[in-house]
Amino acid sequence: MTRAFIASEYSALQEAISQLQKKYYEKIEAENLLKGLENKLSKIEVPLIVLSKTEIPSEEYLTIIHNLVELLLEHHPEIKTETDQVLKLLHTDLAERWISEVLAFNSNYFTRFAEENQLADWLPYFLAEQAIRPYLRVLAEYYQELLNQAEITTLGCPCCGEPIRLGQLQGDGQKELVCPRCHAHWPEKRLKCSHCGNEDHQTLSYLTVEGNSTEQVHVCTKCNNYTKIIDIRQMIDKPDPTLLDLKTVYLDYVAQEKGFIG
């Protein structure tokens, strides 16, 4: 299985969405979005999005959704009837509900919304999720120093709660976990399961693809989970975590074919 696994058209769409998200991320003022934590934390036990006082403006969020729809239609004009329906339904009150539900990972809400309004089941959640990501990136940047210093015991991303699935090696080979959703990154021991904390080398190993020495899948037979680890030390530019996760999706299949779960 190779990098060609990802269709070029889908990859192009994701890159366009990534650029749109970056544009909004760069214009969002952190002080207008985040009010900070109640106190300094030495240990992060729940995602910071839960603890922070985050105020996401519904009107701007709606604007991002409209921009996302324009990008989708450039690549998939056949869904215009459904996207028109979504835009007719959306208003600021509903946008606030979407914000709340997508931050809670409540995919069931969006599934019901799609069924009730005769929409493709993927469309509402896709729009809600992609529109929230610029704000999550601002959150991650705001708390990055805390992420570098605090003890982290969350089961997912300590910033937004996304399940862990991607890491990278840098510097002298230090392992750093990175979130494709909010772009938060934080250090972790090289020999440690990112999911259950297991440090027993006898139950930890890695999978590779023949001829590829820079990409591995670290697997744990104790919890049966895996994490993709990419060596970025020879890359000129630091890769976008979202696109890096997408472009290495074939590693997910390598792990899943061996019986591991993500």
C-alpha cells in the first residue's frame, strides 16, 4: 500500500480546506476568544477546551461554513441541492447549537439532523467540524506553553479531546504527539503507549512499510491500540498535522490489517 491510496481530488479538497482554516486561524484574536483558565495547572486531566472559557462567535462560524460550502461545490457540484438546504436551515441560534455539539463530539446529534432534513449523513458533521477547527488551533497555540510543561494524563488530545493517532520525531529523536484537529503538540517518552501509558517493551513494538524508514506505526499489544509516528527531521518545512495525518492514512490500514484499533 502506498501514498497513492488517497485520491488526488480528495487530497486537493482537503488542502484547500486547510488553507481556508489557516486564513481564519490567523485573523482570530485569542484574547477575544479565550478568557483563560482559572489557575495555572501542573497536571492536565481533562481537555483544556472543557476548562477554558471559550466564546466562539456564531456569526463568524456561519461565515466559515458558507466558505466551506463554496469549496465543496467547486469539487462536488452535484451536492448543491443539499448544501443549499443546509444554508437555509442555519441561523445564529442553530450555529450555537452546532458549536456546542461538535465540541462534545456528539455525532449522533448530527446524524439525526441529517435524517430529519433529508441530508447526506456526513454533511452536517463535516461542516460543523471543519468550521470549528480554526478556533481550536487558536486554543492550542494559546496553551502551548502549558502543554509543554504540565503532566498530561488525558486519554486524548489534552487540548481538544481528539483521539490520539499521530506523533513525530524531531531534534535528537524526541517523540512528540501532535493533534491533527487542533495542531496541539506535546512531548512523550519514546517507549510508551500513547493510549494506555504502557512502558513494557515486551508488549510494545512497531510496524513499518518496506522501503520506508521515516514512517512507523507504534503498536501496543496490551491495549491493542496504535499511533502513527513520522520522522520529520529531514523535512524542510514542518508539516501540517491535518494533511500529514491524511497523507499517511495507509499506515492506518497497515495497523488495522494486523488487528490493531485506532
